[in-house]
Amino acid sequence: MYSSFSANWEGEHRQQSFQYDRGDLDIRECRLNCRMDEVNRYLDRLVRQDVPNINFI
């Protein structure tokens, strides 16, 4: 059975997840295994254009 978006957004599980994110989650540990971290670093270097030929493949 599927729940509506509003039921999920306002539900207890989301509230618990939000509280965890705001209080208990240590993002310093998160970056160690985050696959998106390297992508974000690349995009940041690309935007800042601080590396010559960064988009050369």
C-alpha cells in the first residue's frame, strides 16, 4: 500500500529522521563514505575554475 506525499511528509518517521539529522548526525563521518562528495568537490572546482583544463577528458 502506498502513502500519500503529505502523509509521508507529516508522518512520524520523517519527524524522527529530521530530529536525527538536526541533532545526532555527524557530517564529518558522513563524508568518509559519501559517493557524492567527490562529485561535489569536482563541481566546486569546476565552478571556481581554479584548475586549468578541469573539464578535459
